Amino acid sequence: MTTFVITVPGTFISGITDSERSDLERELASQHTDVSESRGLDLLTLHEGGTFSIRLEVDAPDRYEAELDATRLVSTALEEAGIATSEAPLGPPVVTGIDSDLSLPRDD
């Protein structure tokens, strides 16, 4: 199993309140652990124009599953935070880091 750091972009159509932001960060906190924190990555970054980036960690067998899981996690967290998915459409997820326990063979 590999830990992937996935960035999921999106746009808050009507903005986001401080309360909604806190709720969203709380919902996603368990997916923001050692790998992303050690690299100084913020869980949620708000940009001008209502755009945002969410960075979270997902354990998955491959990149494809990691991206799917990340999108599901963000969608669920938005709903749990009281933000309708139509008010925060998501863009395509991107792998921005990989932490694997696999040992690669050496060329000795």
C-alpha cells in the first residue's frame, strides 16, 4: 500500500464562511497527517476568486484509486460541512506526493 498526497482543486461559487471552513477542515483532518505536514502543506488553501486547493493523504494501491478516494473524501466532507456540491464544484485531482514502504532493488 502506498500513501499518496492528493491535491483536489475546486471553486466556492458563493464563497465560504469561517464556520464552514472550520467544519470542512475538521472533516478532513484525519486525512492530513505526517507526510503532508512534514512537507509544510496546508490542508485547505483559499485563493482569490473563490478557488481552493485541498491537500490530503490517501492510502491506495495505485494513483488511480488514490485520486478517486480523494475526490470521494472531499465531496463527503463538503456535504458534512453543509456545503452543497453544486456550490463547490471540484476539478481533477492531482498526485502531488508519494510515500511508499516499497523497497526498490539496487543495481549493485
